[in-house]
Amino acid sequence: MTTPPPLPFCSNRHRQQPTSTASDAPLPTLPPHARLPINRCNLPALILGGLTFQHYPTTLEIDGVRALHRPLFRTLATLPSAAQRAARFSDYMTKNFRLDHPEEAGLEAGASETRHKADYLRLLRGWFFSADGREGAVFKGWVESRFGLLACSHDGPLEDPDSERYHRYLAARAQGLYNTNALEGQLDLLFTYCQYELHQRHPNHQHVTLYRGINRLRDHQLLPLPHHDRTILLLNSLNSFTANRDRAGEFGDTLLEGVIPLAKIVYFPDLLPKRMGGEEEFLVLGGVYEMHVGYW
């Protein structure tokens, strides 16, 4: 396996500074329609989803996950290589959530339903195939529950909670969770391990420059800045990015380039090399971001 090129990390000593408007008007925060008043995280959605967090991030933790899985993180701390830690994490997930023995988690023998096979790996593969599918709905619902960031789009805008599209999103989310084994708990641990591993591999960095290709910038809620090539926009609750600028161009004629806090990364390439090898996508929590906008 070839070694991937180094990622474009940003030094903590050179944090991106917020852009101010000519009138020094306050920069926009996460709007009410994009957040919940409560979540299961150490910071409210208003803070973690705001522009200030992009420039000056801090640690994000889902309530109780590290305490519940303390033996795993004690073991990880003794392992010197990323490959060893990834193998230990995968083994722990399989054993702790009884992924190879669903009947031990309460599945009735001979049941016709096959949803017990849905696990964190299938969710990742489903997201990579289509973020607007059932697995994508589960992921976005998990982000809502844990971080309080509401989905803005799923197979189209979700502006009206009474719309047929929004009801389809809720149905897909419910169907994706039905008859599964603590699926959201698996995602809790995946995120926590991802954050642990980012800190182990890159202890002196808080940001990485990532890219996203889109076709319709106007579909995003945005506020142009005086600098014509930079924009503040509201991203969906969960988004795919890549560190490969050319790869991003395959997904749209408009290129978003952003300095992304490591604290908002749910998954990154090479996190699980034996399980998810070859994927180049970063899964990034949404909110308000300042982006450089370019065109091919």
C-alpha cells in the first residue's frame, strides 16, 4: 500500500483570522432553524456550529462515551502504532457490540429481518455511496441528537418540517435504526476514537485545509464578504470533504476550500485502513463556515 501524501495541516500559531466587514457588523451565527436547544455534547450547537469555533476550536466530546469505554482508551494508550490502535478498536467494536453474534444482543433466532447486519462500517459505506440514502439519514439524525445540528438537506432542502421530503427523511432515519444493535452508540464511539486518533497523530495541529465540490452554491444559505472570493455559508449537518483538490472537482464545478477544525471531523481516510481502505473522504460536522470559493 502506498503512503498517502501529507495532509495540508495548519499550525496552531497561524490560525485563520476571522474576516471583518467594512462596517464591523457582527458575523453571522448558526441560525435557529439549523440547531436544537439541547444536545449530548460538551458544547451547545450555537457555539460548536458558529464561525468563531471554526477559527478557535476546542475539544468536542459526546457525553459519557469515554467513561463508558474507558478500558478501550487505556489499552489504546499503550499501543505505539496507528495500525495497532485501529486493529484494537475494530476488535473492541466487534466484541463490545456483539457484531458477530447478534443473537447475544437480543436478536431472535430465525427472524426474517436482516437489519441486525447494519453496523458502523455499513453506515460508512452507505454514506460514501450516497449521502442522501438511508444510511445518510441515520448519520444526519445522529448528528442532530449528539451535536444539535439540524439537517438542512437530504435529497433536497429540508426547509419545511411539514413537507413530504422532510417526512421521507424522518422515515428513512427510523427505518435505518429499526432492529439494529445500538447503532448510534457505535457512531458515538467511532467519533470519539477518530478524535483520539487525530490527537495522537497530529498533536500540534487544530486545522486542516479540505475541499468540497458542489454544483449549486445558491442552494446554500450564504452571506458574501467584501473579499469576492470568500463566503460565509451554512453547511449541512454532516458533509463530505477531501484533501485532494482535483478529486473535489469531480463532484461539482464550484470548489469550496475551507480551514476545517480537526475537532469537527467524524471520520478521516486511513482511520480504519483494514476495514475502509481506499476511501478519500472526510466526514465533517456542519455549521457556519468561512470558505474560499473557486470555479473550474
